[in-house]
Amino acid sequence: MFPIRVERDGNALLFTRVDNGERQSIVWPAGYSARLLSGRAELVAPDGDVVARERDVINDLGGTEGDNGEIVLCFDFASKPVVDHAP
């Protein structure tokens, strides 16, 4: 799957495709959540570990495309995505 960049619009966590700049709807596995901490958005795994922060790029995700164009991610809790952290 294509790399996605973590972004924020107000209080909403968004994902943008790096290859074309378009927003991408992502369905994360159960237990993943988003939060704002010190004004920066974070994607959090079920165990509380921060997976990615605003402006980070997430690579090597696997999933399938839903009927409405959203990507439904398929991976187990033990296999977290690869993240290129923003400075």
C-alpha cells in the first residue's frame, strides 16, 4: 500500500497519501485511537504506545479497499506499521 502522512484538521486526525496529496480514509484495527497531546495529534496503539505523530509518514501498511474507497487495515497487534518520524 502507498505511504500515508498523519495530519490534523482541528481536532480530527487525517491521513494523506504521500504519492498524490489526496486525503485517504483509513479504518484502523480495533483498539487504535487518536489524541491531541501538547497541541500535536498522535495515533495510539491499543497498548498505549504512540505509533505516529502529526507529520509522520506511515509505510508498509496492508489492507483492502472498501466499497466507498476507504482502506481497511489488516494486521495484528504484534505487527505495528513502519513510521518515518517527522523532525
